[in-house]
Amino acid sequence: MTSPSLLTAALPSPVADVEPPHNCALCPRLVQHRAACQAEFPNFWNAPVPAFGDPEAWLAIVGLAPGKHGANRTGRPFTGDPSGDMLFAALGTAGLLDFVPPEPPRYLPGSFRDDGAQLKGVIILNAVKCLPPENKPTPEEMRNCRPFLEQALHSLPKLTTIIALGQIAHQSTVKACGEKLPKRRFAHGAVHHLLDGRRLIDSYHTSRYNQNTGRLTQSMLEEIFALAMI
């Protein structure tokens, strides 16, 4: 488990200028939930989770929100839980991940925030930056957080392709790109050619539930990355 000393400051964000403050107060329910988690788990990150990856990214991966024992614990998106294990494995297979583990090499990439993983041409973002109760943000919370996603996407000069993991990430990404949902319906494997020239590719989320039910398999996710790299 990540030690308390690793959580005293955020990792450098590739889009640092558009990140919310550590004590962001836009969503009262999420602030209250953060406080409850802080009381229960004082060594967790328990704050808006910054982006992770390459500032020169051509590919952005947009997830839903931090997991309680994943990114909310570690302070890095998709890090420290099964959803991240699947995602980082697919990134490695696609050749989009460098991994130089600390000595001794006790961890796999995606295990904790200082595990030595470095993304190549990829950035990981979330539609909602803070942990929502039961992993279900409200529409208002999604609207409050959308400007951070919009600004992050627009601040990446080499971005050509976006993978949305799940329907909520898809909806937030479509709106962040200034488009309308009826014309951009979510479907696993769907490719949307956005008006700004970028591509949006949909995938089921890498959640533990989707993995356990077989809705999303490792090979299915690898096919999404292969599609992105065409």
C-alpha cells in the first residue's frame, strides 16, 4: 500500500494549469464524502485526482471518476485497483507504456503512484475528479467538473484520439468537445468523428463488475487500443 509520505503532494500533472485546487469545493456532496473518507482513511489521497501521462499525448483516455481504494487512495488515475490493472496491461500490450520499476521491483505497472510507469503519447483523465458515493456522480457534479475535462482536452496540442471508458465518460467527453449527445450515441467499439477533427472511440469501462461478468475482456480492450492506433 502507498505510504503516507507519498501522498503529501500531487504528482506533476501534464495539464497542471487546468487542474482544480486540492481543496476544490464546487460539489458540496463530494466535499462531504471526501471528508468522511479522510476520517476513515487518513493516509488516502482524498482529493481531486490530477491527470497522469504525457503532455504531448496523441491519445486521451477518459474514465468515470476515482475509485475509493484505487485513485482516491493513490492519487493517480486508474491506479491501485482491478480497473487500473486491466487498463495498464492493455497499455503495455499496445506499446504505450514504459515501466522502470523501483528497486527492488515488487510491483506491476498500475500498482501505486510511484511504480515507475510512464505513458508514451497517452494521458489519462476522468470525467469527475473526485470520488463520488457509490461511484455515481450526479448530473450537477458532472457539469461542475466538465470545464476541467474540456480545458484539459483543449490544452493538448497533439491530441487526435480519445477513448471514453463507459457511458458517463462518453457523455462528458462529447459535451466537453461541444457536441450533442443524440448524434453521438455510446456503443462499445463505436468510432465518432468529431467536428474538431478528433476521433472519439467508445469502450465499456474496465470496472471490476464488467470484468467479472465478461462484459469487457482483456482482448476486447486490446482491440479498442488497436482501433485507436489505426
